[in-house]
Amino acid sequence: MPVNPEIVEALAIANMKTVAEQPALLANIGLSNQIFNQNLQQQGAMAEMQAMGIARLSAVKSLSEYNPMDPSQARSEQHALTGDSVSMQMQSLLAALNSGGQGVKSLAVTPRETGVAGS
């Protein structure tokens, strides 16, 4: 019994369409795998950052329990131990700026006049 040529042609067209669509399908699968893997990497990096944040927080909390000190107390203790005061630092900075300013002023040169004779 012979097969109807229209059926053969329809099957050939369907097979051709399937074969033609296969590269696009595989490309889409590859892209979705790449996106999935990138998402997993980002989730892992985020989890690692959160773990490091928790570790830092616990370290800071344990240090603050060991030595509870506010910033002003820390500054005053530094001043008492080293003799380092903010006003002394400001004076030395101001002196350095002033000496630099004088140096810059002394280097300033006025341009010579270049007159044209006969004008």
C-alpha cells in the first residue's frame, strides 16, 4: 500500500523544522544554565559576605565588652598618654601652610614689560 505523498511531505517538513529549531533550543538551554550558575555564585558570595559581617560584629561586640570606651574617652586617654593634642596638631599644620604660602609668594615673578619702540 503506497503512502500518500502529502503525508510524506508533511512529515519531512515537520522533521526539517525540528532539526532547524534545535540549535536555538540548545542555545537557550545553555544560556539558562549560565544564568543559573551565575545566580548560584552570587548567592554564595552573598552568604560569605553575611558570614563575614556576623564574624566582624561578634568580634566588635566581644572587644567592646572587654574594653567599654566611648570615642571621647579614647581621645582623652591618647592625649594623656602621648601628649598629642589637637590644638598642637592644628598649630603645626597652620605653620606648615603659612611657610608654604610664603615660599609660593616669594617664587611669584612679575612679567617683564615688553614695550614696542616707537609706539
